Amino acid sequence: MTPPDLGPPCPEELAAAAHRAVARAWASVAPESGAEPATRLRYADDRGSVCATTQLVDVRPDGFALLLTLRHELRLAGWVVGRPPADPRQTVAWGPEGQLYATFSPITTSVLLELTSEAVRVGVDRARDLVGPFEGQRSGHGLTQGAAPAR
């Protein structure tokens, strides 16, 4: 007997899962950090689809070492981890909650983690209710969880 097909997750579930994934990943390498992730829904590839984006920014002089540890922790958690060959300060990982991008800036000593979930089709009206007016771009103000994302 197979479990019933539950269909795609609702946008709020995507946002909550993305938020938890970033919080968990950062806590695994910087448990003493007070940085909190910020999550919002935004338009995906069209007006009728949304995805969740979670960002976490922390100023850390040890940020590069934490990024290396994060790569290791993500691999242990089952994520597929890569690094652009041109820049060792960047990491890209793919896991059940979506795609995670992490980078370290030695100039500002800032670490940025940004996770983007899979897109879910909700229809144009529901997407507008969740995200706000479509302005020809993949951004919006919609449902937020945590602090406001860094700009």
C-alpha cells in the first residue's frame, strides 16, 4: 500500500520549511550567533507561482571558516554541495528545502545565507494575495517570517 499523493506543499509550508532549514544550518556552525533568518514569499517564474526565500546575514570575522564548516555540515545532512571554481568564498547546495547559496565577504566580514524553495503553482489571484502586485520581476513583499531581509 502506498501513501496518498498529498500534492504540492502550500506556500506557507514552503516558507516555514525554508526558514527552519536556514536557522538549523546556521545554528549548526554558529550556535552562539544571534542572527535570525528572514523569510518571504516572492513570485517564481510566472505570475501564478510563488516560492519562499529565506536570508540570514551575520557579521563574523571568522565567517570564512564558518562557511567551510557549513559545507561539511550540509554534506553530512545529505545536501549536494558545490562551490563555484572561481571563488572559494561561495557555496551552493541543493537539499529537500531548496537551493542554498552562502557567501562570505572579507571586506565587510559578512556571511550571507539565502535559500530559495521550489516554486509552487497557486494561481494568479492567490499569488497576488500572498506576494503583492506583480511588477514584472521576481520579488514581492508578501508573507514574511522573522526579521526583514537584508538589502
